[in-house]
Amino acid sequence: MAKVLKKSLLICTAAVVMCGALAPQAIAKSWVESGQASNQIEANLVKGGTLVLKSDTAFSEVRVVDSSVADIVVLSDKSFQLRGKDRGKTSVMIYDKQGRLTDVIEINVGYDIQSLKKSLYESFPKERIEVRKLADQIYMSGNVSSSRIADQAVKIAQAYGGENVTSGLTVRDSHQVMLEVRFVEANRSAIKELGVGLLIQQAGQFSMTSGVGTLGGAPAANALMQGVVGATSIDMSIHALEEKGVMRTLAEPNLISMSGETASFLAGGEFPIPVAGPNGEIAITYRQFGVGLSFTPLVLDDGIIHLKVSPEVSQLDTTNSVRVGGVEVPSLSIRRADTTIELRNGQSFAIAGLLQNTQSDRGVQVPWLGDIPILGTLFRSSRYKKNETELVIIVTPRLVQPVSDIRELATPLDGVRTPSEMEFFLNGKQDGGVSPSGSNTAKSSFQDMAKTSAPGGLSASYGHSIQ
């Protein structure tokens, strides 16, 4: 139904190109004091939307001030079409056949709020999401059931408003996730060495030597044969060494984070690294090492926990250190994983594993003499080394809630008291056992829990004690 204005335009139809156009608001009539324009009206449309406007009188020319916001297509001497190109404001000038400015149309090209509301309702019919225009932004408010729905609603709104979307959505049931990570590593090594060391000296001066050094700082073997020929002394020794080692590593960092938020944890330290500074000066930077954990949980509607986790265990490695400017800088031995998985509350996943087996052989001999059959054994040494490494990283997420009473939590020191001087010096006790009830070192409620579970002390069980 067209609305007729005195010497104005008739808004007769609204065509939809992208998600539809907003229904035009009531046109406000105003007069220009200069008398150049008899009517000034306003029309609202969305980006990509169109409006067909008709006038009750003929016009000769229609001009748009900013063609980047909207453009026009003249249909006849009494009608034309407006199309919104980009968000913003502009004006359309209407001139009669005498060249006089008769009407000014203020064009507002904005967000398609109605279509956005419809899309959100179709995607999340059970959620309460409100959308409105706030200044130059699309503002979203309401209460949703999960962080995932809040993120998806923002992405839908960004399809209409780009980066000009502000979210005020809240989650009804906030979830807190505790992540348990276990680094388990076993390292086995075996080294064997067999050979003959030969040392020839003449008049106290070094002349010739063969063989290899000892392993692990072991003392040199005694000379098997010694002799003196004139001013020349000959020492011959046998190196028969064997070294075996087993190393086990276990790290269990635990960390709690809200659903949708990132948390990080580091238990370790920093070591200095010299670097070149300006004007040839030496600057010091620090690098972290230890047990680290960073993860971002997201609890989905069906109870599945979407988990992005980055655990790391690193330690100083002096065997591969380098010397810079007279300073020995150690390297780092690092075990790190970075992955994204999905699992339910209490389920475990081995996110990384390593099985490595290295083997090396090395022979050292005196040139030509070591190649002599049978007798060449006296002029060469052989070394055999084998190393096996097994590593696995296991993660377990758990949905947790805070306790209402601190007495429900027990710390590792609640059941331990400091030994007296007599217990420490005379009896050699490094802990005083379970604290008596009412002691100042721990609350009596914790002591009752400690007595009913396990005794305290350095020789008792260890780990988290949560009742």
C-alpha cells in the first residue's frame, strides 16, 4: 500500500536481493529553509536490498551523492529503483523539468537485522539470543547453553556484519575441566668396549699411542705389559669395559580451565643464554625448561570435551652443550606434543608415543698394524653402543566443581610434622610422623582424614590427596 505525500515520492514495492530488504520506515516530511527543496524524506535498506520509488509528478533528473553507498536505475519519468551497495548514508536529489530541486531522499544502508534474527532462530531454536544495532556495531546478548553455541552464533552474525560484531552472550552452565597429563619414558642403554692400549715413550717424550679412552670416567686399566728397550719404554694395557643404564621419567602435570578458555602451567626454571648485543656487547636472554602444559577445553552439548592440548617436558642436556665466548651453554632435551582431540569425561587418550632404537659400532686402530691377522688385535679397539627409548603421553580430562568446604581437601603436608631436635639428631628421623590432634601445624580435621587414610612422612605414598 503506497503512502502518498504532498509533492513527494511513493514507496510502492520492496525487492529483496540479499536476504531481503528492511521494510521502509515512515517517511518524515521536512522543509528546507532556503526553499530549494519542498520535501525531505528518509528510506532505509540493507546492503544488496532494493526499493522501487514512484512519484505523483514527473521529474527530469535523479542524482545520488555517494555512489559507493547506493546507486539508482531510472525506470520512467515518475519512478526509479534504489540499490544498497555498502553500509553508510547518502542522499538522492530529485529535480523537476524546470531543473529545480524538489525532493531529497536520505538513504540509510545498514545491517539486515531481521534476516540475522531469522538465521539465528533457525540455527538455534531453543536458545535465547537477542540482536540489535548499537552505534555501528551488531550487538548480541542473551543466555545460551554452551560455549560452542555462543561461538557459532557469533560466526553467523559476522556473515552479516563482518568484524563489527560485539558478543555479550553468556553461558548458563559453565564447565570447568581438569586435565591430567602423564609423561612416561623409559630409556635403556648398553655400552661395551674391548681393545688394547699401546703407549710408547722415548726419553720421557710422547712417541705413539693407540686404543680408546675409558667410559663414564672409569679409571684407566693397569698396564698388562711393561718393558724398556734402551731409552724407550713400552706400556700395553687391555680395555675391557661394560656400561649399562636404565632411566625412567614420570611427570604428571594437572591443570584446570574454564570451557573455552586457555590455561598454561610451568614447573621448572630458566637458564641464561648469551647472545650478541649492540656494539659487540654480550646480552643475556633466558629460556624456560621443565614440565609445561597449555590446553584449551570446550565442552560440547553431548558431553564430549573438545581439547586442544600442548604438553611439554624439557631438561638441561650438558652432553650436547656448546661454548660461546668462553661460556658453556647447555642444550635442551625436549618431549613435546601439540594436538586436538575429542573425548568424554574421564576417558584417556595416548596422544603421542615414541619407540626409538639406536645402535652404533666404532673401531679405532693403528694404521696397517691393526690389519694384521690375529696380531692386529693388539693394535685396535672396538666400541659398541645401543640405546632404546620408549615414550608415551596420556591425557585424561575430567569435569570438576569447586568444593564448598576447605576441609574436604587435604594437602600433602597436613599429616606431617617437623621432627624435634632429639628425633632429628639422635634418632636420624627426617619427619616427625603424623601430627597430633590440635597441633598448630595442621588443622585437626585434616589429621582425622590423614589418620584414616595413610600415614604421613617421607616414606609414605605420594600424590594428590583429595577426599
